[in-house]
Amino acid sequence: MTDPKTTPIYHTSADAFHCDFTHQLCIGHLGNALLNASDMHSTARNFGMTYLNTMNKTWVLSRLAIELEDIPVEHDKFVIETWVESAMRYFTKRDWALYSEDGTKVFGYAKSIWAMIDTQTREPQDIFFINDGKIKDYIYPEKECPIKDVSRVKTPEMTEYTEFKVMYNDLDVNRHLNSMKYLDHLMDTFPIDYLRDNQVKRVEIAYVAEGHWGDTIRIYHHADGDQHYFRLARKEAEGETELGRVLMSFKAKQRAVAE
């Protein structure tokens, strides 16, 4: 019998129109590839969002850390492994590994924490209630994910900000600001020359609240060398509501960029 913990391999590629002007896969699309793999993994085991939606439940990403040795470039074929590291009553940890299709190169790893909520009340739900706790059969704590764990992300005081408005292309299937769109909008705040010469080494996000269509979102930013702190907040009639905190670190690009 096949061990239910065995991690399946999901094949994907850095499609040309998902790459940036340096021919690297955009970090938001890389993140979406991770989420797609986790959705396929959970759906095949009857605890995915499609099944949960029939019971007015869904998964919500609470924290995410992606750490990259390198980033796939245009037409690179790569594979993703994903597995459940642990599960508690209201939260579960999920990990990923990304490497080249031939297995000779590791692109990076990722860690996350998810919560299950009721789509109507927004209240946390008991994960072990689903299929009599079937998720326990797929917990794989002995499989290594060799990066630092996710955190709550602490940011310094910040006063300078830019703004964007949440529009149709920002929304996910839950009609919330897509979790990877956070990254897309953050990347838009960098000078083009900086992104020409540098690439993301690690990004860590602590999601706090949901954004909705029509919201005006403020992006606060503080740079400390190659480390960049962000805070996203929804502009309110009086004050604002924090949506998330982000820490991004960069390193010099490993490959020259064609002019």
C-alpha cells in the first residue's frame, strides 16, 4: 500500500508571460504556483477548498515564508513538493520544496500556517471535524523543510506610504484581496534599477485582515540595507485597519540581465 504521507510532485513551468523584464518568474506567480500545488494536494485528499465550500468553510492563509536560492527563468520547467507538517484544532502548517525538473537544482523552500474558517460567520473551524480528522493521515513532520519558521513579522514605525485601490484583478475566489497580490503591489514600490540588479531572497508575510473590492490600501515601507519592511493598511473614514506585515530581503542577481 502507498504511504499516504508520500509527497506527490507537481510539474509546472516559468511561462513567458508570467516572467518579468529580467526573464525571471514574477514572485507573485511563483507564490501562486505554491498555492496551486497545495490546492491540488488537499483536493485529492478531500480537505481542499472545493470540498470545504460545500459546507460553507474555506482555508485562509495566515502566515507565509518563501526562501529562494534562485528563481526560475523563462521556460524553466520545475517541480513542487508540498506536505502537511503538522495540524492542530484550528491551524495547520504546510511546507513546500521547489527544484528543477531533473532534480539537479533546488530553487527554494516555503513554509506556511493556515486556518479553516466558516465563510459566513468568519469564525475559526475545527480542522479535525472534516472527514473525521482524515488530515492526520497526511501529517509528515519527519520530512525536512530547511528554512527558518514563519513569524508574526515585527515592523518598525513607518509614516511614508503609497496607495492602491483593490480592483477586479486583485480578487481571489473568496472575493478577497488575493494573498499573492500583496507581493505584486509591494514589488511595484521598488525602483526598476533595483529590481534589475537584485532578486528576492526571502519574503515573510503575516496576514492580519482581508482586503475587499474598492478598498484603498496604504503600503508603508522602510528599507534597512537589503531588508525591506512593509505594512499594508486599509484606509478608513477615521484611521485605518492593518491588513498585513511583510519582511522582504534581497540579494544580487546571479544572472546578468540582457539590456
